[in-house]
Amino acid sequence: MAAKAVRRLLSEYRELINNETEGIYAGPVSEDNFMLWECLIAGPPDTPFEGGMFSATLKFPDDYPLSPPELKFTCEILHPNVYPDGTVCISILHPPGDDPNMYESASERWSPIQSVEKVLLSVMSMLAEPNDESGANVDASKMFREDRAQYENIVRRCARKTVGL
Amino acid sequence: MDADFPDPTDWIQTPVPGLQALETSLRCQVCKELFTAPKVTSCGHTFCSLCIRRCLSASSKCPTCMKPDEEPRLRDNIVVSELVSSFNTIRKSLLDTLVAKEEARKQAEEEAERDSRTRPKAEKRSSYDLDDDEVMEDAEPVHRPQAKKRRRQDTTTLRKPQETEPPRRSTRTSSQRTNSRAGSSQVIAIPDSDDDDDDFQPIEESSESEFQSSSRAKRKSASRAPDTPTKDSDLFACPLCNRRKDQSTINPHVNRCIEGNRSPSPTPGPANGASSAGTPLRRQPATFSNLSRSQHRAPYTVEEREKLRLPKGNASLAKEADIRKKLRDHGIRCDVKGKETKQILWTRLQEWTNLWNANLDSDNPKLKHVLIKELEAYERSQATQKHSVVQDKDFEREAWSNTHKPGFDALIANARNTVSRKKENGTETSETSDSAAGAKAELNGMDSPEVVEV
């Protein structure tokens, strides 16, 4: 493991546990692998996601923080910007070099000064405000645009499922 | 690991949590460590020399504001460098002092609370009835009147703080001062509860136990304060070390200074700060003190830096032979297997350039062989990418490999058979022997992801 990346992650972890941010919980899966974290993101209030606790894994590359981590939801979730396999498509997780969607401004993208906390906060706001122009999940985007009621119903069901209801 | 891992959040538990913000701004936003050889970009953001060089190699933008920037435009941030070095020297003692103070305060609070609960009961009971507290108090019968007396003295000195404050400043060191402040805040708290002497005792006792040294110092100063006014004007500065001594000690002190030049100059005030501005830069960070001297050299001068600085070069213009030559000139190995040798060598040269240039900026530069080792370690750390796979945390590798071992053994035996059969047939064997070797490797690396997917 990359010693530099591990030290940086250790620092971020201490920061996270000592200054808790509401709705965000994250930490390494095990003590011997700091490059893989699991996290919980609370569904933002006043959205269909409210009340849910969405679990995800964060996988850090060896050259972290030069390259962004990879975020993947491990629970069932319907969202226009989340691929069906759970991988999140959000500008903060894209390195500044490549712009697959050709619309993100550089300032929105990954930079070494971003952190786990900022990534998770961005994901939280992504849940609240989907960007249906860059559909990672085409069906969800279509449903979000055309049949909002059904979309919200499914999302509410997913949210209830995440807390075991 | 936590013990030797200082972090800004350490300050949250102290009485001055605002220090967290101070330390955060003394840390590089990329590596989250205290700045090492801080460099300021043309847009005004500061990073460690190595961090910003690596970032700019990856993408030529400032990590904070994304403005385009390049390495030659980086400048030393001398003030930050001095700040970090002086902060680093006081960090541990400052933290220890503050934590101790906070703990003492909590303990005193608990004690006061416990006392306020037990005291009324004790008063109602008859004098024959001894509870633990009273036994403890009676254990030091001689001590008690003293404590009372001292407390009164303290309150008298506290009532006229403006009279006692100046001599205190001049006669005591800063650590004593902080301690005595902690002690005096203790005493200030007392008049709030009651004016009756008896009520103060346990608190006085607790402060006696915790602030033994400080209250002793206080006692000393309190008794001395009225009759020995050691004003600043009564002190003479030693011509050699600038330390201020009183009349009786100045002569022996000057003699000692002349003989051994033993005493280092005191912390520079604003006047002589400018003359010694270079010294904090040269001070070695605490982390390096454990390393042997042979790994480091004296800091590079500005001229040396300019002369030795390695250029970045251009990936598309550079030829592989040139890259190899450059690496070999620095004594770095060039043995690269597989495809895209140029890419690998180029990355290696870039990382070497970053390490080398950042080392030139360091206050405590490492020798070349140490740097080469670091380069190798860095490459190794970057090569493990494929092993860090997302895996179920409950997955038991041991059990899994035990249950599936027969299957792998059979596979290996199978592969060996094929090889030997093909050898007998005299056909081309390279392909199958490869597969046999592969199977073997898989068994050796039982926990590798490929095996899991078989």
C-alpha cells in the first residue's frame, strides 16, 4: 500500500470521527486495508430519499490523492446519476484531465485537495438534485423526467429497504 | 499508530480548540502533513514542494483553484517554513501543557461536585463519625493550617493583581506561568461558592495535589513579591547572550558565557529577530532526528539549487534512449520488462525529477542513495493497484483456500501432465508451460483476485 496515501487517509479518518458531519459516516473496512472504505449516506431531508441510509464503498487508488476514489453504492438505489451496478457518476469523482461528458467545468472536478467528506457531501446533494442531462442510468433519467410520481415511489421503497423496513 | 500520528483534531480536547484551525492552515492540503519545504504557486496557494510537483506533473493546474501553473513558477514560502518549524518545536509541549490543564480542571470540577454533595452530610454527623474524607484530611493535620494560610495569601495577592503581575512576568518561565495561572484560576473559583474557610479546604487540597509544583512556585512568588521587587529595570542584559540577569548573578554568568559560549541566545525578540531569521529554517524537524546523519547533508544554497535543478522535459519529444541515459546518469536502474517501456521509464524519470527537485528545497536534504531508495519504494507502492480489490469483508481467505486446495492441486497436476505429454510428443511447449507456471503462481498467491473468480 502506498504509505503516503495511507497517511493521508488516516488523517482524513481522524478528521471525520472528530468533527462529525451530519448524515455522513465513513471509515476503513478493516485496519489492514486503508484503501477500501465503507460509508453510509443519509438520504437528504425533503426528498424521496429521506429516511434512508445508503451504504456505499469507497475504493482509493494507490496514487490517492492525485487520483479520485471510486464510489459505488452497495444497496439498491434508483437515481439518474448512478449506474445500475451502483457506480456513482458525479463530477467531483472525475479527474480534471478526462471529461467523459464534455460539460463539467474544471472547478467541479477532482483535485488533490478534495476529501472524503467533500465527496460524500456532493453525493448527498446529488441525491437531492439529480442531473438528468448526464444520465448514467437511462431508465432512471427517463422516469425522472416523464413519470416523477413513479420515480419517487420507487425511490421511497429503496430508502425504506435500506433501513430494513 | 495513533500515538505518533499528530493531527489537528488533537486540539479539540484542549481548552483552546481554536488551535485546530491554526494547525490545519499549517498543513498541506494535499498530504495533510505539516508543510515540508513549502512552495507558493503563482495563484498564491501553498503546498509541500514534493506534493505540488507531483500534482503539477499529473495535471498542470493548481489543486486549489485549478488555475494553470507550472513548476518553474513556484517560489519558496519562507514565512510559512519558519512558522511550521517553530510550531513543530513547541507543538508537543504546548499540547501536553494544555491537556494537563484541561484534565486538572475536570478533576477539580469533579472534586468540587463530590464535595458539595458530601459536605452537608458530614456537618450533620457527630464528630466521632469519621468518613473517608475526614480521615484523609486528618492524615495531614500539620498541613492544614498551612494550607489555610496560604490560601489567604493567595487571595490577597489576587486582589491586587496589578501589583504582583509585573514581577511575576520577569521572574518566571512561561511554563511556570501557565501552571500558576491554572492554579490561580482554581482559587478564583472558590469565592463564588462561599466565604467560609472550611468550605474551601477540599478544593485547596485538590489543588495542592495537582498543582503541587505550581502552588509551591506561587507560594514562593507570593511571599517574595512584596519584599523583592525584581523589576525589569533592575536586570542587566548579558552582552554575549542577551539574557537578563540581576546584579548578583550577572558577573558569574558573563564569565560562563565567555568560557564556554555555553548558553544559547534566548528566543529572539522583534529587534534581533531579523538577524537570526535564517536559523529557524535550518532547524531540523523533529521527525528527522532519529535518522542517522549519513542519510542527510547540509541544506543546499540558492546557487546550488539553481545549478542542480532538473528540467521537466517533454514526454512526446523525449526519446527512450535519452530517458535511459538520464536515468543511468543518476544511477537509477533502467531494467523494464513488458510493453510501454518508454512510458514506464518516463514516469520514473518524472518521479525522480520531482523527488530530486523537492529535495533541493528541503531544509534537511537527503543523500542521493536515500532518494533512489525512496523512488523504488514509491514505484512499488504504485504497482499494487491490481491487488486492492473490492472484497467482502467477511470473506475468509484461509478457509476458502483450504476447501479449494484439492481442486488447485488437480489443476496443477493436470497442467504438468499436459506439459510432459507434449514434451514426449516433441511439440512446442512454451504455451502450456506458461499455463503450468500460471497455475502454480495462482496457488502461491492464493488470495489473489484472479483465484477468487475461478
